[in-house]
Amino acid sequence: MTINIIHPNLCTLLDNINNNKIYTFNQRDRLKGNNASVGYIDTAMVIMPFNVRKNIKWRLYIYEADGH
């Protein structure tokens, strides 16, 4: 079983993001993630406003779908 822990201040952060940008984070220290390539990013490492990603669909038939 995998458990995702949501930061207690996430809602405050979401109030301050630019809705025209995609934000990525790395898993080691939760800082800026600069590599959004397949095999280096997953869904838990990105904040993507709906208006930016509304036309993007995950490739559900492959393991690394969120990296494509």
C-alpha cells in the first residue's frame, strides 16, 4: 500500500501559485525539480493548474504514464 502525505500548508500554497505555470518538485528534498522527463517525475511531484493541463491525458496503459 502506498500512502501520500499532504503537507498541512498545501492550501495556503495553492492560493499563491500562478495558474499559468507548472510547478515541479524533486522527491529527495522537495525543492525545485528541473527534470520532467519520463522516469524522473511522477504525479506527486507536480502542481499543474487545470487550465494548463485540461487537454493533457495520461497514457493509462503504460507504467510511467505520468511522465509522458
